[in-house]
Amino acid sequence: TRVIGIDRDRTAIAGGFELVEQSGGRLTLVEDRFSNLADVCAAQGVKAVDGIVMDVGVSSMQLDQSERGFSFRL
């Protein structure tokens, strides 16, 4: 299985580099928007996919760090 992870949050992408190293070449992380999925796949040499999973919410990491601009508490 090959997985291409797309996120527009640079911090989330950077946080996944250890997973990339552990994946044995099966995981690629790309900083981009889901709306650019076709272009991201083409850039990775992918012509067809078997499935897509999307998480379009915010994470606790984003909410807990007020400097990120998403915090309701701070």
C-alpha cells in the first residue's frame, strides 16, 4: 500500500517525518490543499487511487497553541 498524506499545515507535515522514515518508502507527505488532489497525485506519478480518506477538521494541536490562531481559550 502506498499512502500520500496531504495537509496544508506545515507543522503537521513536519510532525509526520518520523512516520515517513518508518514507512519504508510507502508514505509521502505533501504540504498542499485537498482541492489540489489531482495535481498532487500527478506530481507523485499516481494515475489512479483505490481510496481516499479526508480529515477536514482542526486538531487539538491547533486549538492548544494560541499562536496558531485557532484557540478559543487563549
